[in-house]
Amino acid sequence: MPTVAFHTLGCKVNFYDTEAIWQLFKHEGYEQVDFESTADVYVINTCTVTNTGDKKSRQMIRRAVRRNPEAIIAVTGCYAQTSPAEIMAIPGVDLVIGTQDRDKIIPYVQQLENERKPINAVRNIMKTRQFEELDVPDFADRTRAFLKIQEGCNNFCTFCIIPWSRGLMRSREPESVLKQAHMLVDAGYQEIVLTGIHTGGYGEDMENYSLAKLLWDLDKVDGLKRIRISSIEASQITDEVLEALQGSDKMCRHLHIPLQAGHDAVLARMRRKYTTAEFGNKIERIHKIMPGVAITTDVIVGFPGETEEMFREGYRFMEQMQFSEMHVFPYSKRTGTPAARMEDQIDEEIKNVRVHELIDLSERMQLAYAKQFVGQVLEVIPERAHKGEANSGLIMGYSDNYIQLVFEGSEDWIGSVCNVKVTEAGVNESRGQLLRLPEMPRVLIV
């Protein structure tokens, strides 16, 4: 039996794409092995969000070549799309395929088996207007199923290379989304996470259809317990989306809404499509319609031109927003973006100080959010045994509002729905007590 090994760098969309590519190999009779093992084919799914992503991608490519010089080395993903010549120049690389035409990877591998001549299969992504259909009927070792509903981005933020690596907005046909949703529920998944490069933009390239309409159609899927949106821009939370969030009892009380900066001047330089006032107004409306909602966010620290006064003002704004968690990143130059060419770059030491201040703020807000639910009963879907204490009889999972709860239980309950009382609040995880034996999924997830 031929073997294939994968290594994925970057975001959740990349992990989805890797799962989809694995399905193609699986259908052809391949066995998946660990990346550190000897394999016949290595697939490296690359990231190019930062220059560091490029570097790590090259390191993993070279590691695969060293592991088995006779193997077919296939490179896909964002770095492959933007810099195919750089990758083709690495000795041992056989195939570069970018962020489109991944459905053709098996014929390319078969071609290489017959004639070992390197193939550069990358095309101009900006000319692509169709969503690439790649189904994932199940996910290894996951109890939350990811469902990719769109690809690409039209925003062109000044710090971001993604439109050039993923192309412009393309939405998946609703019939295809719903078909895969039914497949996932039939496979035993009770939570589906809608994902994409710019998830909230779903439907903007369609007539008479929108993200809100998709949410209502997914609400009708029998057996589906939870619908979670992986990320959505504040500007894309329309009145219709708010109505769906309020009206569907399947919508998770958790939204990831990237802020990126807490000062209007910085947001303008980033070319973001909102002001802090507009962002704050949207957050306020969400809290009104979804009591107890967890709102997580992304923040970039030390963007070119961010003064100490701007940072302080942004810090106060973030405090007011009462996020349940912030993902904080120091600004990193991305070659090829307008921000990388800006002259007023911030000193790395200043960035690091600011990053640590915001991480401390995030942890305080995370703890304050979790404390609200001590004594309350939440529905939790266990994901795995708790890694912190070996053979402890503890399992962990997430509530609908994204509190990670650890409690006594059996690994047989993974993928089921448990009623858990929150007994102790924590920063990264909280403790709970099982109150009722779980509702087992119709099909056990293995």
C-alpha cells in the first residue's frame, strides 16, 4: 500500500484543505503515515502570512527531502501560490500546486511516478472566479467538523498578502454547503464550524443569497446541534445576520471578530473598513441579542505609525469591549505589502512590551468572563482526554460560548453532549462537574 505524509502550516483553512487533499489520496488506496516517517509522497501545505511562514515552509520541505530522497515532494498552499519559482528551486521538490487545482494532485503524482520531471502547476489566482469543491466527510481526531464555505478576500488590508495567495472572494454554492453539512451530521458530528478566508463575506458574490440565508438553511439540518462561525468582520454582521444569531437556537454564543487595532488612525492606515465607534456599536448590539456571548478578537501590536498615545487609547477601548479573549500579535513586515514599505516602523522592543501588556489584559478579561458562569450549567462536547494529568479520568471540551471545561468523565463520551456545571473559573481552562450522562451521537466518531 503506498503511503502519504502531510505537514500543514498556518490557519484553519489550510488544515481543512489538507484534510480534503487526504481524502483524494485515501480514495486512491494510500495509507497516511506520520510526517517524520518514511513515506512515498510528502505533501507540505504552506503558509505565507509572514516572512517567518515562508521560512518554516522551506524548512519542512527540506526535512521531507532528507527523510526520503526518493519520495515525491508536493508543495501546496499560500507560499506555493505566491512564490512557486522559489520552491521549485529547492532541490528535491517535484510538484508545486498553489491554492487551486488541488483536485488534480493525484493525476500529477501519477505523472511523476511515470516520468520524474518537476511540475509547476501554479496559475494566476486572480483570474479564478469559481470556488474549488473539495469535500471533507470526516476529520481525524476531531469532534468539531469544519465546513469551508468560501475562499479568497477582497479587502486588501495594507499588512496582508492573503488576497494575492488566495485570490478574490468566491462563495461555495449553498446546495454544496448543505450537502456536506448533512454528510457531517450523518457521520456523527454535532457541531459544525463555518470557515473560510473571509467567512463573513459569504454570498457577496451571489444574487439573492447571503450568509444570513445560509445560517437559516443550516438551522433546518436535523441532528445538527451547534453552528459556529470561525471568524467574521464587524462590517459583515448585518441586521439579517443578527436576526439569525438571535433566532436560531443552534448558533453558538461565540463570535470571533477581528479588531486589529483600537485607534481609528491605525485602522485607517491598515485599510480596515470600520472605525472603533462602528466596531463598538456592533459589539453592543450583539451583547443585547445574545446574553452571555463570548467575543474573541485579533489584535496587531506595533503597526507602523502607532504612537504610545494611540496604543494607550486602543488599550482603553479593548478594556471597554470586554472581550473573552484576545489573540495578540506583534506587527511583522510582510514583503510585498504596503505596510512593509511604510517608513515609521516601530522598534521591536517597544512592540514586545506592548504585546505583553495586551496579553495580560486578555488573561484578566478571559478570567472575568469565565467567572460569570461559575455555578451555571453549560452544554459541553468533550474533545479529548485532558493532557495535563495522565490517567486522571478527566476529559475536556468546549461549551457553546467557548469556555474550555475540564471534568471527570469517560473517553467514550467524546463527541457527545454533556451537561456540566462550572465549578471553578480559569484563564485557559475552567473546571466543571458532570450533572447528567451525555446524549450519545448517532454515529460514534473514531
